[in-house]
Amino acid sequence: MQHPNIVVIHDVLELDDSTPMMVMELLEGESLGGRLDREPLLPIGELARILLPVVSAVGTAHASGIVHRDLKPDNIFLSRTPDGPVVKVLDFGIAKLAPTDNDGANTGGLTGSGAMLGTPYYMAPEQIFGERDIDYRADVWSLGIIMFECLAGARPTQADNIGQILKIVTTDKVPKLANVVPDLPQDVTALVVRMLSRDREGRPTLHVVRELLSHYSDVSVRSFNEPVAPRISRTSLPPADASDSHRILVRTGDPVNPMGATHAVDPALSASMMKYGVATLSATTKETPPKTRRSVMIALIAAGVVAAGVVAAIVV
């Protein structure tokens, strides 16, 4: 994609030893994540100035049927140029073509090895659950988390480990922005609530987000078309009797700040977590008899309660 707010890839090459490489534009500045480390709270006008270019860039991707799937402050770069600051969206490395009624693109949250793609703090429920029809609305959720974080000074999904993060996201425990920062404009807090709707059908398009943010900043951004229409969507939530969960691989950093390395969850622990709505990443259709399933779940309840708190410490 060619867009002034998407990092430019000049060329894709292959070295003599067949190692692939990309030649990208050189950016100077800092990420939004770095900015928030120094200045945790952003006024609504500054937030709008930064996010309007992001909305334009990501909206352009959605119009092309591309879902970013890993939007977070570290992937929003505040570049310094001779002509002034320019916002750039980085790292489409796990982006996928969105599935539509006319194709069979697979954009689920799991790789072939059962790896969860994305950063847990910013992942939409359907992405956590490993739905195979992830569409543009997963990015809307991520931007809602980013807006909340910038306006409240903390993520609404902040927790000590992966198990607690997934429990917040999957059990409607995300706090309301208006309760955290009551003096914010009502239209802004109402928009964030819609963006963080657990039911993705309730989330707005980025055209709605752009229109509201435009009331708080006069920054000019490129227009974009409507997103590629998603395939007739299934519910974002798994059936109550979902079974045969995968071994979960999640990108995390450490038990306190799960952001980058790889950790794993034993399949039995995954099943017990499913009982509590913490995470269910089912990727098969194999059915387990209800009686057997109940017996297995009862046997795992005690272990699941204890183990959910130490999920992030189980390293591959």
C-alpha cells in the first residue's frame, strides 16, 4: 500500500544465502509507546492529531481487505521530518487479507503451530478466541484500547499476567472510560465504549472514528473507502461446549509485562481456563461426549484456578 502514514518499503531482496530482507525508509523520532512512557496522559486534541493519520492509514488498509492485527503504541511512530512531524503506522508483519463472501482467506488468531498472533493487551476477543474470520473490527478494538490508554494514562486491560489479561477481555471486565476519567467529553467516552464492544457487530467503522476525532483537531488526512465487507460473521464467542483446545503460544515478555517473548500453556490448563472464560483457542471440530467433557472439566477446576495466575511463567 502507498499511503503517507504507512512506513514505506522500498524493495524486497534476497541475499546470496537466500535470506530475505526488506529495504525500508529510515525514520527518526519515537514511537507513541515511547511518548506515553514520558507523558502518560494526552489531551484529547493531541490524541486526535496523532490518531487521525493512523485511522486514515488503517482505514485505507481495511478498504483493501487488509487487517493489521497488531496495532499498539509501539507500532505507531511519531517521525520527525524537515517539514514537521509525520505519524507512521509500522509492522504489518502479521497482517492478513480479510475473509469475504468471495474468498476463503484465513485470518484466525492461531498459526499452524497454535501460536497466538498479536499483543495480548490490545487483542480483540475474537482474535484471542482464534476465530478464523477476523476482519477490520479487530483493529477497531485495538484502536479503542489505544485511545483509552492515551486518555486515562493506563491500559484498560492492564494485569499482572496473561491469564488475567485474557479474563478481562473475555468476561466483559473492561472498565468504562467515563468512570475512569469523568471529565472527558461524552461523545469521546461513548465512542470508546462502542469500539470496545465485546460483540464486534457493535463496533463502529473507522469513518465514524475519523468523524468524531475531526471535531478535536484540524489535521488533514487522506480519505479512504469503506472497509471490505466481512463474510457473514459468526458470533465472536465460542460455544459453551468448545473442546480439544490447542497448546497456546502467546507473545509475552515476562510475567509482569507480557509483551514480546514466547510462553506456552499446557493443553490441560487451556481446557481449565476455558471453563472460566479466560481463554479458549479451539481450532478443531472434534466433539467430546458431554458426560466425558464434564468429568474432565470437574477434574481440572482446582488446578485451573491456581494455574491461571501463573500462565505467563510457563516458558517454552
